Amino acid sequence: MATQTNSPIPFKRLEQIAADACNSALAGVETYEHSKTPLWNESIIQKVLKAVMSEAPGSAYKFAINSTIVQHVVPTSQLSKPTSASATPSDDKSAPAKKGQAGRRGMHSATGGYWNEKTDGMWSFKFDGEDKGLDVVLMLIWIAV
């Protein structure tokens, strides 16, 4: 995990850049559409790179960004709705979700780097697209030149 001291851009600003890029790329999106994810990813990546390169001091860094779009099995907003007329809501939160009500998919990602810890680093961000049935996970890496 990068520390604030070696980040070329403050983390709060990176969060704003990432959220703005996701909101812009996913404006008008109502649900996950697999065929459109390459366009969404490309748009998010280009918007983040453009903003980061314009705000980083000089050309002292190289940047790489990864964008992963994760589909919810069922949009989270739909989980409280019964799947049939005979379905009854369960008060037991520990009970497994019924088929068709699984909600979010699990995901784990890890990254490591061998570099100069004083000048290089990485930062990750999760955009919560709950109302769209998807999440976006971004990871930005910077390497001092």
C-alpha cells in the first residue's frame, strides 16, 4: 500500500478523479452489459490517465492503471424484492441467500511491486455501482522516472 508521502497526487484528489471518471463513463448505464464493459473500462482508464498526467509534477512519473468491472449476480437494489409470490423475507441475516438473490460476487485481487518505496507506489479505489448492478475496482501504479 502506498503512503501519502510518496504519492505524486494526494489520495483525496485521486479518489475524486477516479469517482468522476467512473460517473462519467457509466452515466446513463442502468445495468451491467458484458458487451459494453470494454468501452466502459477504456473510457475510465483514459479519463483517469489524462487527469493524473495533467496533475502530476512535470513528467517525473510513469503511470499504469488497471480497471476491473465486477458484475453483481443480482443488482443489490433488487435483493429485498421477493423472487416469487410465495417468497417470504427471512429475518436470519446469516442464512445463505436464495438462488436468484445472491447479490454481489466475491472478488479478491492482490498486487505487489519491487521498486523504490520512497518514490514509487500504488493506490486502489472501489467505485460502488450498486444501483447499476456492478462495481469498478481501479488500481493506479506510479514509478518515478
